[in-house]
Amino acid sequence: MEPGCTESASGLPLVSPQPLSPAAASSALLARLVDVGAQHSRATRAAFARLNARLSTSPRPAVGGRAVETDAGGERLPEDSVTAPTAGETYLRGDDGARLAVSCLTPLKGPAAVGPPVVLAHGWGGSRRVWGSVADGLIRSGHTVLSYDLRGHGASTVGDDGITAEAMRADLATVLRYAGGAAVVAGHSGGGFAALAQAVADDPGACPVGLVLVATAAHGQETSEKEARMMGAPLFSRTLRRGGPGRLLLRQMTGKALHPRLREVNRELFAAIRPEVRAECFRSSRGMDLREALAAVRVPVEVLAGGADKIIAPRLGRETADAFPRARFTSLPGAGHLLPLEHPRPVSRAIEEVTRQAGGRLAGRLPPDTGEALEPR
């Protein structure tokens, strides 16, 4: 089977007890699309669509930043009885009313999760779908994984505050509280900006216990107004919607080894974002420099960069790693910007290592402010 074309366990449809209205069923079906649906034949994709259409059910309503948990009879459980998110899909309500689409996958291996849960934050122009292979590896290794669509992406709405760095940080905090408040966060590109901002925020109830920063940086993201306007331009959007021209337009995002079908996945995701959302995302990182604050962040940290990344220069990743008291930096030769699609296994390994160390700290096996030294790769 070709690379990137294996069936992902994390792509199985998830079922909950209440049926959806036709409109909500359509929205839920789109939210459930993961890489398996895009990487098989047309007949297979049609079969997945029919199956999801029949099995789609209503996401649990969100109250106060987390979903309402119910027992088998549909009765709401008391707040203090909820200890972990339930496997499935839900919507959380952000601070400004944004609807955040969240998927929770539980371990395939054994009844108990290994270490703290993992929260995956994708980059601008993507969706939860980019984490398909990474999430699959993690749940096969015994981890609980939550992924969510950034505001204005996938099945998540923009909210009253619009697209700002602070709003995206607050959204991640909402997901972290839903995950139990102590989770490892893996952030890719713009999702990494949110992870870094949350790591230095004064927010004890939603503080990451470990960080995996993938093709991202803590500074140096001064997108020009000309480039931001291009992201929202009608001609750019029309080109994105066309297969070949759209893939050509985004060719600098990936390394040369990425399978053509995964290039198409990237184009589909980027084209699905509203032009004004794309433009505002690229404006939102102006003036960001978190390096000084990162000196106080004492959690396990891994920073990964693509050696051929033309979107966020690898040196910015190294400088971000250097800003932490302790972090390991890894450059993947020849890799581009889309590491979750291009090289999911190294990303999964980094998450597993940080989760192992974070779990040791939480269990008292490692001192909270030191831990194990991470040797450079």
C-alpha cells in the first residue's frame, strides 16, 4: 500500500445516543472526515460517507466551557463525577461564544491511558484531519488524544472576538480544561503559537504539563500586509479550489517527499477556510515574541523543525528551544512545513517521550522542576 494510504484506527466513526437533524448530520459528517477518507478510492470514500450518514449522532451540548456528561439513561451527571472526557465528538463553548469542535480518542491498547492526555492543535489553514496518522500512532501506544478545530477552521466557528492570538490561546485553554487541566499539548505552526502563549499564561487550571512544538516559533512572524491580503484575495481563493493549480500554489509548504495524495489533502483543507479567516490568522502573529517568558516554563519540551521548511525557518525553532530552561531540538532533513502529514512517526515519538516525562512528574517519580535531561538528537 502506498505511503499515507493506510487505514487509520482514529478515523473510525464515533457514535453517541441522540440522532441529528439533517443539517446537523451534514455538519457532523464533515467534521469526522480524517485522512483515511481522502486517501482511498472514490468507491471507498463513498462507502465511508454512507456509513457516517447513517451512524452520525448529535454531539453533546457544551455548558461552561465543557460538554455536558450524561449517564446511560441520558441523565446529566453531577460536575464532580466527571473526571475525564468521554471518547467521541463534542462541541465546547469558547469564552466569546465560539463553537469549538473537539474529538476525543481513547487508547486501543489496554483499558488504562498511558500518562496525561494529549491535546493536538493544528496550524492555520488546516483542521483536526492533519493529525490523523499521529493520533492513530498515539492511541495504539495507549494514549488518550484530543484534537480540535481552531476557530474558523473545520467545524469550529469564529466567535465574537474574531481571529486574534489571544482568542486562539483562550480556545486552547477551554480544550485543556475539558481534558482535565493537565495535558501535554502538541502544536503545529499556528497551533504552536497558541500552545506557547498558553504555556506562559497565568492560567493554573489549564497549564500544559508538556509541550511538543512542531514547525513553529515563539517570534519572527511579521507577516506583511501584502501577504495577508493575498490570503484573502478572490483570485487566490479561486486558484486554491482547483486541484492542480491549488497544489502548485501551496508547493512551498511541503518537502519533496510528500505523497501527492497528501498534497491534495493539504490543498482541500486550505481551500476550505474562509478567505477573511486566512487573512486574519496571518495578521494575528505580528509582534509576537514569547522568548523571555519561556525562561520560566519548566515542563518537558520537544521542538521539531523541517530542515527544508520555507514557511517557518528551522533556525527560529532552534531559537525557540534555546529560550526554554530545557528543551530538545530536532531538525528533520529534507522535511517541509507539514510535519504531521510528512513525518507523523517522529512527531508521535516526540509526543510519547514528553508524555512519559510529564507522567513521571505528575506521579512524583521525577522532580517537578528538573526531570530528565533531553539529549540532542
